[in-house]
Amino acid sequence: MRLKGKRRVLAALVTVGVALGLSGTAVAVAGPASAWTAGYIYVSFPTWLGNCPQGGNVIGINAAVDGMWSGGDWGDDLVYPRVRLNDWNTISAQNFCRQWGRPGGGYWAPATSTRFYPTRNNQTVWVGPAGWQRN
């Protein structure tokens, strides 16, 4: 009798599995828990990583990091966004480059997105079209 009950349960599970497979519904299995925590880092947009492709240097930044932070800064090439530490983040930014002799004193560089992986609070991450580095 016990074996017969186990067969019924197994048959029911197979039927449910086949039904899910035929309906296109997927059953997800949770992966390992993520170990990220929120933190703040310095993100710099230096010319040596391809920022300001027509010359000059970054003096204004409009940026967003995933859904964690959105903002900007004027006067230098740094922002201090909220990020996920020990996880991949994507910063999307458009920089204003100062270039003397140009109408308006400069130009908006093309918008870029860069993925980076910060590991601690107050870390400096350098980003640009040519990639990223961290200290």
C-alpha cells in the first residue's frame, strides 16, 4: 500500500511538471543570496579613459547609477554616488568638457555607460568610454 501511495504522488508530480512545461511556465530555483550592501564611492571621469574626446577636461557631470542614485556635479570630474558594494553597477553619464576658445566655453561629450565593481566605501573608481579602474 505504501509503495502504491508513493507512485501516486510521483505520478502527480510528473503530471504537474509536464503541464508546466507545456504551458511555457518556468519554475525558478533560487540561487545563492547576494552579498552586496549599499555604500558611497567617488567616481571620477578622467580624460585618460576617453572622456572629452574632442579635448578639454570634465567640469560638469549628469549621471545615474542603476536605480540607486541620480545626480550630478559641476566644477570637477567627480561625483559621490550611492552604489551596491561587492556587486556590478552601471553608471550612465554625460559630461560637459571645458575647452577654451570654443563657443560657450566647452561642449557636451557623448553619453556613455560603464559597468564597474566597487568593493568598499569611499573607494575611487575611474570610468570612461575606454573602461574602468579602481584603487
